[in-house]
Amino acid sequence: MTTLAHDSATLTRDALTVLQPGFTGTTAPDWVLRRLGEGLASVGLFGRNIATPEQLGALTAQLRAERDDVLVAIDEEGGDVTRLEVRTGSSFPGNLALGAVDDPELTRAVARELGRRLAECGVNLNWAPSADVNSNPDNPVIGVRSFGAEPGLVARHTAAYIEGLQGAGVAACTKHFPGHGDTAVDSHHALPRIDAGLDTLTARELVPFRAAVAAGTKAVMSAHILLPVLDPDLPATLSPAALHGLLRRPVADGGLGFDGMIVTDGMEMRAIADAYGIERGSVLAIAAGADAICVGGGLADEGTVLRLRDALVTAVIEGRLAEERLAEAAARVRALGEWTRRSGGPRAAHGIEPAAGVGLAAARRALRVTPAGTSSSSSYEPVTGPAYVAAFTPVANIAVGEETPWGVGAELARLRPGTGAATYGRQDADALGVQGLIENMLDTAGDRRIVAVVRDVHRHPWMADALDALLTARPETVVVEMGVPQAPPAGALHIATHGAARVCGRAAAEVIVGNGAGDHPGD
């Protein structure tokens, strides 16, 4: 048993400080307020905690009344992953759309406006941007959350996003280190493995993270992925080689030289929870070099917080976690809290001119429209009456969530009243067969023009088969791809939006009815 330099109260306080828990409800529970007085320094908010901007502002003020330097974190990437607008869809396109435009000034402006809205609501830490290079087009969890597949492009937009967000007083948390783009497994479900060599890792995955550090990102989020070239046994979140040996190591020695706060991805994700358990996993993560433990996306109760606090304290007492390492981690959390207290919040937001319409402008610029046939001069007949929107719906990405609406149906219905919509999933194709599904769709659509909305059609054979059958039956069908676009199929019109945010749907709907026909008050 080790001899403690700190007394037990300090040790317990430090253990609470490194936790970033979530909770349920749109007001702070008593246990959260009580623990803030005992050392808790961060909370994470999710869609379940947010009803309106006014309510969110009241919630963060309630938290800040207990501790004025509390870190209030949120997963607000914009695009498909939104918590501020979880029930309506985002007013901002996501990373892939911004990468498709490839205008860093636009990315900086979008991030600054997003940061202004967060700061106005009292949120001061954003678990964004995603700096993953989406080198594997079959990636089930990153996709449109990445700026693209080219490291240099991802790097320049990662830096611009950080500068815009932090310019609004909201700390950026660049993720998912050392890069989640070359995975075929979602770490919410299992542990992904990347077998790239060190040269590939250096030339691809690490390029955006080096740019992020150079841009001054205040935090970095670790990924629950196994990279044998760095550590053959432990995923990056738990690996001293990945966190201390690579991310912290000085640039002169081949590392990234990052000295800010390292936060883990959600510890209840199965990549960690199934193999290590969240208590042991949290101890290993802090020992490896992480400073903050993200938990609460699923486990959002006081009992979880107390179990993790006690696991860290016990690990120090038993000599499995260096007391100095825990104290160092807690100090980094407090230092970031102090930065946000000075730099962020509603007062900072009030000093920034709102950039009305920047999200919609970006979504419009991100569209890639392929006309019918092979000729760029092929004519397109806009939809002039009610349409029928057939949304081919894959299983929801956990990071996105099932509750966030997507597609073009709602936006098109505003422009063409009487437009109907229905969703079709793999279960429908399995139950009815592809031809049965299409026959059902045609019967329901009647003589209305069909707009087929797909998401990552290249990753879903059932979706590709159904789309081919639909285009054979109705070649005038408009196809809208709201995921990662590949080669467009033959059709009357193909629109790649590079994301499924509400503004992406609105931009696509405007094209479907004729450019400019959809103008109405901006986002």
C-alpha cells in the first residue's frame, strides 16, 4: 500500500474532478449540484437534456451557480450529429459538406456561428470536430462526420473549425485520436482494429491531429480502437503508448506535443465496457494519460459516478494508479474550466455578430448535382406538383441517434403541399422482396413524382437493389444521396448533399422544385 501525499478529501475531490458524467432531465438533478460542490468539474449534455435554447441557458446557469468554472460539454458536430436541434435537424451542414466545398473560411464561419449559439446557451466545451480521415468508405460510424478522405483537406478544415469554435469562447475537443476513419466496426458495438503501419499512420491519420494541436485545440478525445503498431494489446484510450507516448511526446521526439486535456470517448461503449468494465477501464485510461472520463450517454445516474470515483481512489490506494497522475489529470480539467470561465459564456456570445444564413449557404454550396444521362446539358423538369418521397432508411448510427429527423420530405412538403413520404428499411425488403417493396411503393405514390432518398447506398446491398429496381420502373425518379456519395446511378437527377442535416434537405428540395423556388426565411 502506498503512502498518500494528499489527504483522502483531496484524493476524492480529484477523482470526482476527472469525471464527465451525464444525467437525465432538463434541469440538473440534486445529486449533480451536490457533487459539483464536492469536486465534480464537468458534465456532459445530450439530446435528452435539451428542449429549447432558453431552457438550455437556464440549465447551464443552474450548474454555473454551483461552480462558475464548470465545463458543460456537448456533442454538437453540426450536420448529422446535433444535440441543440436533435428534434428538428441541424441548421448547419456537417463536416463532409464543408469538406466538399473546401473553403476553410466558410468552415471557420460555420464553426464560429455554431460556437456563438453554444456560448449563448452557456455550453463551453464541444466534443468536436471529428478529425478522422474517412479513408475506408465502408466505415459505419464516421462517414459524413469526416471532412473527407484526403489528409491535407481534413487537416486544414479541422484547424479552421477549431479556430472558429474557440474564437467564440467554446473549447474544441478534436476527435477521435489517433483516427477512426479506417475502421469497419463501430466502437459503440465492438473493438475496431486498424492494421496500418507507422508510415501510413503518420502520413494519414495523424496529419489532422498535428494540425489541430498547431491550431491550439483545448482538448483531444481518444478513440476506442486497437492499433497494433502502437500497442498490440490495449486500445488507444487505455494505451500509454498512444496517449503519453505519442500524443503527449514532444514534437522533437516524434510526438504531437499536446499539453491540453485528453478526454476519453464514452466509457460505456462496448469496445471498452465489454472487455474491461467501465471501472477498470477508467483507471487504465487515467493511468495511460487521459485527464477526463466521459460517461453518461447511457449510464446517467449518481451510482455510476460514485462507482467510478471510488474505483479511482481505490486504485491510488492500492498502487495501481499513481497519485501524481490523478492530480495532474484533475489539474488539466480545472485549467480548462478556468479558460472557459474567462473566455466563454453568454457574455462572449453577445460580442459576436450573428452570421444568419451561413449554414444554409454552406449546404447549398455543398450540393453536387448530376443531371440525367451522360450529357451535362440534359434537361431536368422540376417537380411542379405534390411529390412522393421514398426514404431508404439504414439502421441508425448511435452517434447520430434515432430521434433526429433527416431527409427531404419535410422541406419538400413546404414547397410542394400534398407531398407524401414513407420510409423503407431492410426489414421491408426482406419481408416483401425487392420487387414487392417497389410495387408497394408505386401503388402508394400513384402518379406523383418519386424522390428516392438514400444514405450510404454503397454500404447497403438491399438499398442498392431496391434503388435499381425503382429506377427501372420509374426512370424519372430523383435520387438524393445524403450519405457519402459514390458513383451516381442513372436517373432523372442525382443530388449529393454530403450529409443529412435539415439544411442539406432544404438545399436539395430547392433544386428538386427548381433553383431559387424554395426561398423563405433563412436558418
